[in-house]
Amino acid sequence: MKKVLVIKINEKFEGEALRERAEKAWKINPKRLDEVDYVIVLNEYKVLAEYVLGENVIYHLSGVDKGRVELILNDIKEPREFTFIGESIGYRTSNPCTIKTEKELKELIM
């Protein structure tokens, strides 16, 4: 069962600016990222992008981002049977960084 890291952002970005915003420091246990197959980025329920996690993350031990994880995101290179890009997903959570199964997300497509 594929696991998807769902990142919800309030601003609308495109291209490299979108990736940079999605990589910013998130409040999530870095160990939970071990099971993530890929990442989707939502803005107002619409999927703007999909990425795969890089081999490393940055865990902040001090400063304003203390306890947060900064991601390294890469483009998905392999062809896939299904993409969420452009889909609207009724994913109502106040947490901007969560993990769901691909199946659960497909059931939420509006």
C-alpha cells in the first residue's frame, strides 16, 4: 500500500518556487518519512505537484525551526499509472503535513 505525504500550503506557487515552499520546515517525526512513497502538494484542495523524497532530510535542532523537518524533494521520473496533479481532494485537516495512503486519497477526489 503506497503512502503519500500530503503537504497543504496556503499560498499559490509554481515551478521551483512551489518546490522550495514545499521543502520548508514541517512538524513531522522524521522516522515516519521512512514509509513515504511520494509527496503531493495541495493548495485549496487542488493538487499542484507531486515529488519523491530525496535521500536525506534536515532536522532542525535549534532556531526558529527547532523540532521541524526540512525536506529535499525531487521530480518523479518514472512513468506512473495514476497522478493526483490537477485533482481536487476533499482533505479536511488542520495539520499541513500528514501521511495518508494512496487509496484513502483516491476516495477523497471530488
